[in-house]
Amino acid sequence: MHNTTNMTIISIDDNTVNLLLIEALTKEMVGIEVKSFTSAKEGLGYLAYNSVDIILTDYMMPEMHGIDFIKTLRRTNTDVPVVMITAVTDDKQLKIDALEAGATEFLNKPLNPAEFKARLTNLMNLRRAQLLLKDKALLLEDEVRKAVRMVEMREFEALLVLGKAAEYKDPDTSTHINRVASYSTLIMREYGANKHEQELMFYSAPLHDIGKIGIPDVILSKPGLYTPEEFDVMKRHPIIGYEMIKDADSPYLLQGAEIALTHHEKYNGKGYPYGLKGTDIPLTGRVLAIADVFDALTSARPYKEAWPIDKAVGLLKNERGEHFDPKLVDLFTGSMDKVLDIYARQKENPLKFSDFN
């Protein structure tokens, strides 16, 4: 809570005698030192870089009179109380103009000490109430932000659990989803996606193989090549994953459904399940396709050795415009220092989304 000793008051008047009088009265009556300026422009210069609680300004000044000063001030500061001090006592239009400009109070010259103290005290009480309300609003905003973030973190945990559910059916993908999420987020960042879009990708990418839950173990765990019939069953997992989460309200689950459905589509239209082509494939699916294949190639499985990085990169480049979006391949292969960091760190220290920002 603010108190009177914390308040800052400035006074603007081209007459130094008037300034000295205001300084003395304010110091004596409310115990506050006043900072004084001899022109409105000097006062505006100070206000551009400093916060104040009350402004006392003369009306008749040579370079800029009081009303123009208030109008200029109110463009950027709408709440600080402003007192117009004037020797013109019978001009009603002047008071109307000052009020319309944003003046809070009026005082007439010569200043009456008792009236000056009463009005200044009232304004300080008003300012304290303003500041207290603002503090409470900021505190409430912060608490709401923390509560929302807590809900988001719980949702992220749930997404991770859902993504890992497929791992229990396919144990060879132990850290696959973490790396794929990181590679995908890297591509999105290089593509120019904003922070929210990157976060959506990071937390929805792990759902790309959620549909494997619906694939029989005898097929999913088969060490060798699939028969055509087995591969037809395996190709159902994108649709299964999509159907599982397509009706969710969460934007992460909705994007996860899109990724699950489209990450096996190919840029040349020869992918599955629908044979989508080019940019008819959602960006998320095109991004995930690169991350998924690259990680599958560079990871060891019971039925194959891990490919060297340069060989996997060579395949991505050879498949530009065929399996993969050529622009996205260029973005990914042009960021190999970051790719290698993800590849190395995921073994012992999986990346968090905050590592990308």
C-alpha cells in the first residue's frame, strides 16, 4: 500500500516565486518535497521517464499553457490527478475547457493555505485509492495467470501420458516421442511460427502415434517386414488416433488429432491414409513427417542399426518434393547444429519447451 511519504508531486509554473510558495506549503502541510519546473515542456520531459502521483500546473505560461499541457499528458497518462492553478477566476469556459482536457481540480491565485491543504489532501487520498486498486488488480491478474499456467501444465502432463501410451504397445519408441516433439518444434521455429504455435507443436507432436493403441500386438511387435495384409492393418493407426481425440475441446488434442491423421501423408500424394498432396497436407503433418522419419532412421531398433546422421540427412534431401515438403527439409537440414544438440541431449536430458525460448 502506498502512503503520503512515497508520493511524488511536481509543480509547473513560469513564475519561480509561485513555485517556491507551492514547495513551502506542500512541505509544511503534507510533508512532501515538490519537484518544480518553469515550463510545461520541461515537465513533459520529466514525465516521459518518471511516474508521479499529483501534478500542479499553472494556466498562463508562455511556451505551452496549462490546458495544452494537460491534453498532451492525457495521451499517455489518463489517471494521475492534475490541479489547474489560475489567476483567472471568472472565466467559466476556461474551467470547462480544462475539465474536458482532463483537469481534476482547480485552485485560484493567490493560494489560500487552508484550501490548498484540504484539496491536496483529498487528491492524495484519491491517488492512494487508485494505486491500491491498481495493486489489487495486478495481484489478481498475476494469480489468475499462475492458476491458468497450472492448469496448462496439468494438461501438458496428460498429453505426455497419452503420447507415452503408444510406447507401451511399441517399446522400441522409448524416447522417440520426445525427440520428435523437439525436432518438430525446431522446424516450426525456423519456419517463423510464433511462440504459441511452437508450444502447440511441442505438446501435440507426442500424440502422432497414439492410434497404435488400436493395432494388435502381434503386428505392432513384429520384428521383420509386414505382409501386405499386415501393413494394411498398420496403416489404420492414423485414423484410429484421429478418431480417438478429434472431438476434444483442447487445442493441443485437436492439433494432435490433425498430426495423428496426416503425419504419414507424402508431399507427392503417395502417402496414407488419404493420399493428400503438397500443401493440402496440413503444415503440422508435413513438419511431423520429417521429424518422425529422421528420428526413426537415426534410432536403433531390434531389426536395424541406427543410420549415421549424414546418411539420414541425405535421404531427407533426396526425398525433397517427394516424401517431404522441400522448404521444410531445407529449414531442418540448414539447422543441423541445433538438430545435433537435440539428438545428443535427448539421450540423457530431454528438452523442455522452455529450452526453445
